[in-house]
Amino acid sequence: RFDESTVASRKGSNAPSPPPSVKGIGKKVAKPDYSEQKIVVAMVGLPARGKSYLSNKLMIYLRWLEYDVKVFNVGQLRRTKARQKAQKLGVKENHTAEFFSHSNAQATQSRDKLAEESLEMLIQWLKEGGNVGIHDATNSTKDRRAKIEARLAKEKGMTLIFLESFCDDPATIAANVELKVSQGDPDYKDMSPDEARKDFLRRISEYEKVYETITEPHLSYLRIKNVGEEVTMSRINGYLSSRIAFYLMNLHIRPRNIFFSRHGESQYNVEGKIGGDSLLSSRGMQYAKALPALITDNIGEKPLTVWTSTLKRTIQTAQYLPYTKLTWKSLDELDAGVCDGMTYEEIEQAYPDDYANRDEDKFNYRYRGGESYRDVVVRLEPVIMELERQENILIIGHQAILRCLYAYFHHLPQTDLPYIKIPLHTVIKLTPKAYGCDEERYTLPINAVDTHRPKPKAAKQPSTHSTTQRQYFVEEEIKPLA
Ligand code: ATP
Ligand code: F6P
């Protein structure tokens, strides 16, 4: 089942690379210049409609693509200011449902001021170099949106997009409310779950009294109804704005699993060579034969699609899996250019400067005639987009490719990304959750070589992180403007 035409064109197929003939060294490639990009994404929606969820997903996606993105959450600013007031003046503010009632003039004024202050912080941050600032507030009236629009009209070169999450599906709303109550929303940490639920539902009904869904024809907006059941897009122009809209309309929250596995051990792995298009070793074949039982035990009767690269070792690894398979050229391993087919020792000898440069800054280093990790992230963007649209997927991939995809799901920084441990003969099961991603790893008892090269001691070490569960939507302490 190999597509010989595609695999044959791959450099270094089963043969060592010719001696180095390219002059110069592999280059450190600078981050693209996004300094002209200034976008404000202002969220719109009632409480428990997934505004924070969408804000954070968008932030993670755009940061993965190297835009400078920050979420300005008005609820966090409110709590920070209330804590400071309590410490300084000993005054404890009441943030139960009454505070969110529009018939409470003082509270309404105070909430409007908080939203304005948060917007000012966002604008300031964009002026200091940020690209996309997300205003995570309800912005649920025409009047509030008009104020945001008027404020931004005073700034040059800032694009404003409203993103409304509209939801009238009782089951989704109930699930979201339960999540708030059970996951210890900071507003409810001193209440019992029953009290918290009652108060939160009252808060929602206070907002419902004045809520106006977005229809203003002159505004740029994306309105997502019931998690993508219906999407309205109005006046969205420009590359980054369209990309943001396209990403958001592809998201879903149905439960699913994403499995990652590297191909079984290859002949090149055994020889310590990188790249190429070799076949599996005999232990790699054992892994390919053992994989279907592990996957079917895990997924049961649920549908699953298997994605492989166009390289023989991933296609061979997938061959016994009883599921629909798709091959993606974008999933091919990082192209090592002139180093393809060499061992790390050979590279160090033939290209000592390149070798040192790569160790110095592995994410940015581009092999001569090949790719950097940054290049791989760019080519994997359509894969991420499709992964967001799909349900259960198993990707049989390669070390560098899976590192990039893994870093997206766990929101890991670029410095850590090229050192993430993705061992051979191990299945990584990810379960995306509302506020993070759960992970389980299954290692099959079939020996394989270790292809992980740790970061040299002299270089800055990657940060350590646990691999079972990561929560990335954490409450930060905010420094208010005044
Ligand atoms: P609040 O205004 O109280 O902060 P919120 O609108 O920010 O509420 P979230 O905290 O983001 O609400 O709610 C998280 C829940 O929303 C998660 O359970 C997530 O699955 C769900 N969710 C994600 N996207 C959507 C969507 N488009 N519509 C409705 N719910 C969604
Ligand atoms: O060694 C296996 C492999 O998939 C190579 O083909 C590839 O060049 C390498 O891993 C990527 O890992 P690193 O970026 O750590 O060299």
C-alpha cells in the first residue's frame, strides 16, 4: 500500500547522503515580523457561553503560530481589584448576583469602569508591541459595544472584531454551569456547590434582562451559535482576521481522543541515522502488529481515523490497523537537508558549526537545504485546523512532527518544544478538556532505541513539566492601571 511515487522523491532514501557540498552554515531563522498586526477581539455573550474557553483557545493557537497574544479577562481584574481594596481598606465587595443587576446603578457603573480599564490595558499592551488582545468580557449590550468602537476609533491601525458566543441549548448551558460550580470558579470558592449554582443562575438571568445579540451592521463580527451549529460572519477582512474567524468556526467541544504514536523502530533508528525513508526494523514490525489491540482496547466501538505521513515507516506501522487511513505530506518528518541520512556524530564532524548552532537554538535552526522546527510548525497549521474539526484521530508520525503537535495541545513554549520526549513504541492519548488537556501514555513492552538527544548542559535547559494533566487557564494576578 505504499505510494512509491511520493516516497521515492524523498531525499536520502535508504542511502547515506552525498558528501557535503553546500557552502555556509545552517541558519538561525528569525521570527516573522508581525509588528504591524494589531487586532482587538472583543468577546460578546452571556455568562457560561464559553467566552473564556474561546479566548484561551484562540490565544494558544495564535501563540503557537508566534503571534503575541494576551487575554484581558475583566472578571480577573474585578477580583484582583477587590482583593486589593480588601487588603488596603478592609472593605469586602459583594460580587454575588446583585452586583450584576442592571438595576443596581452603582454596580453597573463599577462594572463599566472595570471593562473600560481592561480595554485601556489591552490598548496599552498592543502599543507596546502586542499583536492580538482579547477582551474577555460579556460586552452584551449595543451601548457597551458602541463605547468600545468609539474608543478604538481614536487609535490608529487597530482592527476591532467582536466575537459572540450565542447559546440557547439548555444541555450545553447546564453543562457549562456545572463546570463553573464544580471546577472551583474563583467567584464561588467560599460557597457550597448549591449556593454557587443558585447564585450563578441568578447572575445569568440578570444579564439576560438587558442582553442584545450582535446585529449592528457596521461592526466586524463573528457570531457562533450553539458551538458552530450556525456561524454568521460580517465585515471580516484581512489575512489574520480571516484566519482567526476560520479557526474559531472550526472548534467543537464534543468529547474525543487524539492519539499520537511515532512509527515503530526503523532501520535508520537502529543505525542512529536521521531522516531518510527506511523500513521498520524487526522490533518496529512487532510494534506495528501489537498496535491494533492497544488502540481498539482504548477506543472500543467509537469511530477513529488514522493519519500517517507519506513515509514508509509510518505507513508500515499503520498497516494492521482496522480503520480508515489518510496520508498527509505535511506530516513528513522535519527535513534535515544535507544532513539527511547521517548520524548525529557524522553531522558534528562534517558540520561542527551547524551542530553547535542547532544545540544553541534548536527551534530556530534551519538545516542547510532543509527545515527548522519553526518551518515545521508553519506547515503543520492545516493539520491543527483539521484536528480541531475532527473527532477521534490517531496520528502515526515522527519525532519532530509529534513534538510540534504536542506543544500545541499542551501549550508548551518554543524553547521546550524540540526537546519534548516522544519515545518510540509509546502511544500518547490526549483528552481535550474545557480548561486543559488530560494525557495518558501507554508503552508497549517491545524494546526500541532511544532517539532523544537531551539539551547540552551548557545551553539553557527546558523547563520541567508533569505530563499527566495540564491546566492552562489559570487565574493570574493582574496589575491594574491605577
Ligand atoms: P463567564 O462569563 O461566566 O466567565 P464564559 O462565557 O467565559 O463565562 P467559560 O468559562 O468559557 O464561559 O465556559 C466554559 C465552558 O464553555 C466549557 O465547558 C466549554 O466546553 C464550553 N464552551 C466552549 N465553547 C463553547 C461555545 N461556543 N458555546 C457554548 N459553550 C462553549
Ligand atoms: O531520529 C529520528 C528522527 O525522527 C529523525 O528522522 C529526525 O531528524 C529527528 O528524529 C528529529 O529529532 P531532533 O530534532 O531531536 O534531531
